[in-house]
Amino acid sequence: MMTGPGLLAPRDVRIAHGRIQEIQEFIPAPTGAGTEVVDLSGMLLSYGFADLHVHFREPGAPQKETIRTGSLAAARGGYTTVCAMPNLNPAPDSPETIAVEQAIIDRDACIEVLPYATITLERKGLEPVDFEALKGRCVAFSDDGSGVQKDEVMLEAMRRAAELDCILAAHCEDNTLLHGGYIHDGRWCKAHGHKGICSESEWGPIARDLELAARTGCRYHICHVSTKESVALVREAKRSGVRVTCETAPHYLVLCEDDLQEDGRFKMNPPLRSAEDRAALLEGLQDGTIDVIATDHAPHTAEEKSRGLAGSAMGIVGLETAFPILNTTLVQTGKLSLARLLDALSATPRRIFRLGGALREGERADLTAIDLKTAYTIDSRNFLSKGHATPFDGMPVQGAVRATWFAGRLVWNDLA
């Protein structure tokens, strides 16, 4: 049994056989062998977080991350379900190749890791995969890391996804507008002599895809939204009845181009945009245009992130820092309610991807205990992830995940 406050009032929670058996104001302490009482007095107990967008690199690049290290990092961050992107080797584009990844998940994951399948064969953007053969083996379909460039290929993929009621999660990027850029094409870029990525490279494909989604009825999810134009397009599409959802990441809500440093820790795709874009993202999160917050956890080796902005690989880690960063910068400053933050981290991603789970009796016992009063400084040297590149290294934060249970099993414990 676990005792401690629930989201609205102090509650006791009884767990047995991996499920939530009872939630009451008071549950008598159990007796007998094999029972345990965990005191969470003064803490917040949430249902486990769900991240729709992580990169665990295995199979293909275990030097960057493995299913084991990635899932441990997720558990430390309060996540009990994560969806693993398909930019892997082999790419999960068939029952045979996705089985390679699933075998590693079954062997090594300490939480629920759900694989994506690709939208196109080998993620080349030329021919859609066999959606029907893969539907029962994946959480959704994505070519993340690459945008589907051809209109006709995306249209056919959406038609197939709509027929099977699958989610198509799109990395929206027009390759013809990149011109070798690697940070946002804004003030900082021009002042420091770098090559920029224009905002239209993101919102242009989103505009195209929203038209296709309206035609096909596809369940369409947009990955890592970063521009104000993207937010406006999604807001209007939702008003028009398009079946669209979207995510943004903590770094886009907290940082902007003005925070850039000549350091690979600040390089990701899409890049940190303008202060105006950041404000639009926050407004979109507040009004529900942006549905969820996903980390886009993207680990690389230290060497790959040591080459400055121009030469470093794109991607930062985020699973172990998401809640404290967002709690500190948004909740503690009054920009976002704690309830909305928890909704964006747990309830809404579970609902739109049909993952299941909630803080109620009968559900799987996926629980996250948070001490909202704990203050500390982020130190990437202590990460469980193999990746250590984060722009938030050294940042003072408030709010620490103290324990995480997956199916009633303690997978992260910092209660001592």
C-alpha cells in the first residue's frame, strides 16, 4: 500500500497484482508477509507520464542509447510509457524488422516502450509500408527524422492510415527550404554568421498535411511544433474539424534563439525559434491547440555533440529533466497550472494515442511520486541516459520525481 496525497486531496492507494485496487481517504495498513507501506506524505502522486516522442537508438546505434538505458532514464523522469521513434537500423518497416526492436524491448525495458513503425519503406519517403501488416505491432506510424517530401506519398499513407484508424505522426520539414541550415534563421543566426533554417520549412509541410488530413479523415499528429505559424494552422484546422493533434517539447517552451550559445547542447531539430514563437507555443499549450508535451529525447555521444553549432549532431536529451524544468519555469511562475502540465504529460497523450491508464481503481499501477518542494541543480553527469547533452545543465529547478512504479513494480526510487 502507498499513502500520500492524490491530485486533489490526501488519499491512500492500495496496489496488488500490478493494479490499483483501491483509492480511499483512509485505508488500514495491511498486515502479513509480502506487504509494504510507502509513506509519500507531502508529495504529489500522479499517474505515470507518457512520452509520445523518444529516440532510444537501438537497434542501430547502442553507443548513443539502448532500450535499457533509455527506459531507466524515462523511469527516473516519471515516465511509465514511451513511444520509440523508428530512425533505427534496421528501420521498423515490416513485421520482421520491427520484431528485432520488439525483442530488445521485451528483454531490456523497465517500463512500457511502444515502437513506431515507419510511414515509408526504409524511411526513404518513396513508398508507404504495409500498414495492415504493421498495425498490431506498433503504436503509430512515423518517418521522424525525415519529412515525407512527396505529396502523393503522404496522401496514400494517410488513406491507408485512415482505413485502419491508425495515427500518422509527421516530422514536418521541407528539404528544399533547408539550404544547409542548422539553427533558426533569425537575429542570432545573422549576428553570428551561421546558416539558418526558416520557419516555413516546418509550417509549409504542416499546411499541406492538414489539407490531406481533411480529405482523408486520417488521425494526424504533428511532431515537435516550434513556430507560431504552425500553432495558428493547427488551431484553425481543429476549428474546422480536422482530426489533428500536436506536440511541442520543453526546450521550445522555455528557450528561444536569444538563449543560444556556441555549443552543441543548443542544437536540435527543429531549432530554437524566436521569442515570439515561444510565446505562441505557450499560448497554444494553454488553450489546448497544442495537446501534449513530448521530450524528443535524442541522445548522441559526447564527441558528436562537441563540434559547436555548425558541426554537432542535432538532438538533446530530455526525459530526466522535463518535469522539473517545466514546473520551475511555467508552473512556479504562474504561466501554466500544475493540472494542465500533468494533463499534457500524462492524461492527454494517453487519450489521443489510446494508451490507456489513469489514476483510478482497476488501472495498471503506473504511478509517479513527486516532491514539489525539492530544489536542486540539474547536473548532466548524473544522468542515467547515455546522452548528456542538455541546454539546461547547471539550471536551478524545483520539483523532483522521487519514485516511479510500473505495473506495481518500483522502477525508480529516490525516496531515501
